[in-house]
Amino acid sequence: MISLGLAQIAQAVGGRLIGEDIYVSSVTTDSRAVKDNDLFIALRGEKFDAHDFASSSVDNGARALIVSREMNISVPYIIVEDTRIALGKLGAYLKSLLLPRTVGVTGTCGKTSVKDMILSILRLDAATLATDGNFNNDIGVPLTLLRLKPEHKYAVVEMGTNHPGEISYTTNLVKPDLCLINNVGYAHIEGFGSLEGVFKAKMEIFEGLSENGTAIFSRDSEFFGQFDSLDSHRHVSFGLCTGADVHAEDLVCREDGCYEFVLNIAGSREKIVLQVPGKHNVSNACAAASAAWVLGVSAATIRKGLCEYKTYKGRLLVTRHNSVTIIDDTYNASVNAVFAAISTLNEMKGKKIMILGEMGELGDMEEELHREVGRRFRNSEIDQLYTLGELTRYTVQEAGEKAKFLTSKNDLYNTLRHCIVKGENVTVLVKGAHYMKMNEVTDYIREHLC
């Protein structure tokens, strides 16, 4: 963030300054994480009110505050009607001052991988800011914008959603130069009601796109026809089919499950060797390449960025421990991401075990979608499926004799001690909804069974 005066900030957020017009150069919404000279914004949630921690934020070094009521504190503050809206306005204001070329990214699954792949490419060209972690909601997006500095030529902003209108709000803060929908699948059905509802929510990202902006969408999506009929923006498509503007050809899966392929960018052909497994990551790479291509990055730089990209803990991270290969995909589990995980493990060599925790937020479709996962597994060549969480009983019912439902992690650990034999080459993929804490399973395997 650049240094801004409180009077300037008050005008930007529609607030009233109480006290001295001083300058601040960083923002936080967490009173415990306040550093000297921060601007602390006191947010309210269903179960908390950060105004209760206003004094402690000052004690921790806050130089000024944004609040929604008068305060008895020793530093200047700005009063606004809604601090969450003020946070959004401030992020949008800073972005409007610095004007980096900005990519907005959303999708049911893989959006974080695509965001990180774009970052891997763009930072080879110039300084680039990208969403950190899961800061992709109505709070995280403006906090991302507030990390912008003058040296940033590019910004890559991930936008997630679990209810209609959320992406509409965040994209109008970001005002991207190009927007990318990676895919549309079954996630947060409780909030959207149907797959069509998910599609409409993802399409909100284009509401923040300028007239001269570019809309990017998967050519492989069943919704491509509806996307392609929109005529308000330039369109670019990506995917595995040759009809896409940016597409993959000559795919070869290596023994480690990672792919080599030829990336075709409007006739330019680049050999890509990925360091992350799964065919779906070929599609993710095409998505990232399409965004970089629209920004004018050279094909050679795109190739280098994709070849150098590596994933991290919880997101299809492959590690080898003696004879055991662990694929840690525990961060979360949408239905499409579970399908991709099955496909990825299926392509690995040797003995293959999948450990699956239940999927969440699927509303009335939760039983059928857990059953569909079981059917996908049954048609795979994976040797064993172990599941946790009541909803995965439906998965096991469809998956066949190679699947087993377990009532607790301790039961799972006892079972794994008998099926993971020392010296036998085996690949174990672990996945599940975030609340299932499946990372505990990968930690156990690594510490006790390798």
C-alpha cells in the first residue's frame, strides 16, 4: 500500500474523520496482528464485533482506525456507516490510483492453481501481486488490493463465492482488465440451488469488466455456448479441444502422473513439462496461458512460467517417502475436484489407495453426488478406497467391493497399518472437505507408515 492521508481515505470511503489528518501505509482487520502505524478497520460479523478490540489495537500500535461508531481512543479515526463496505471502497480506491493490469480469476475448482500459474508466468515479466492463500471473498479481495504497491505492473485476484451476488460485489471493486472462469461444477449447491445457479454466480465476474476487457472461458465447458453468445467483450477460449484459442496437443502422461504436452497459442507451439500431476492441470495451464497471452506476454515466457510452477501442501502436492508416495490434496473437495483426483490417482503406477472425506455444501444433491463419486471410483483402476464422514456411505455403496467406510480416523489408521506394507511401492491420495481435516491423515501416514 502507498502512504495515504486520513482525510483522503475518509473521502474515498465516504466517512468522517475525527482527529488529526495523519498518514498510514498499511491496513489490517485483525487486532492481534496490528503492527506499528497500521490502519485498523473494525469489522463486524455474526459472532464477533472488532469494535470491542479497538483499544487493544491501539495498544498494539494502530496509528488510526475506521469504525462505525464514536470511540474513546487516543488516535484519530474515521466513522463510516459500514466498515466492511469501507474496506471494499478503500481497496478499490487504491487500485484506481495504481492501475496495475489486473486479472480476475474464478471457477468451481482449480482457481487457486490457475491464479498461481498466472503468477508464475507474469512475475517473470514484471512485479506481480496475487491473492495470498484463500483471501478470495468480500473481505479477502479488498485486503489483497490494499497490498498493491507502485512497482506492481500486474495483479492477479482470485474471487470465490458461496452465494449469489458475492462475485458481483468483488469484481466491481477489482475492475479487472480480463476475467477468467476456469470451470463450472458442483460446489456450494446449498447457496446456488443448481448447477445453472453456479454458472450464473460465476458469470458475475464479467460485471466488473471494462468495455475493452477480455472474457476468458473454458471451451470444454458444457456452458460454453451460453458464454460464447455474450457479445459485450472480447472472448478468448482455452481447453483441451483443438477448437479453443489456447489449447493442448500431444499429451503424454509420465510415470509420476505429470503431463508433457504442446501448448498451442494462436498457432505458436510451445513444449510444456508440468511438475504437478493430473490431466486437469493441463487445462489449468491452458487457462493461465490464455490470461498471460491476452496481456501480451511472450510464448517463451509463458512456457518458462508453466514449467517452473510448483504446487504446495494441500493442493495435489506429491511427496515421496521411501516406498510410499503421498498425494496431499486435502485443502478442500468440490465434486469436480474429487473427479479430477480419481483421474490423477488412476494414472499413477503401482498400488493405488484413495482416502476420501465427505464433501460439503451440496444441499439436496449431497446423496446423489456422493454416489456419483462412488461410480467414478468403481470404473477406475484404483486398488482401494477408504472413506470418512457419514455422506461417504453413499459413495461406498456405489464403489464396489474395493471400497470401505470407516467410522473414525483411528479406525482408518488401524486399517492403513495393514494395507501399507513397508517396501511395497504404493501411492496414497488423500482428499476431503476442509472441515474433515484430512491433513491429519497425510501427517499420520508420513510419520507412522513410511
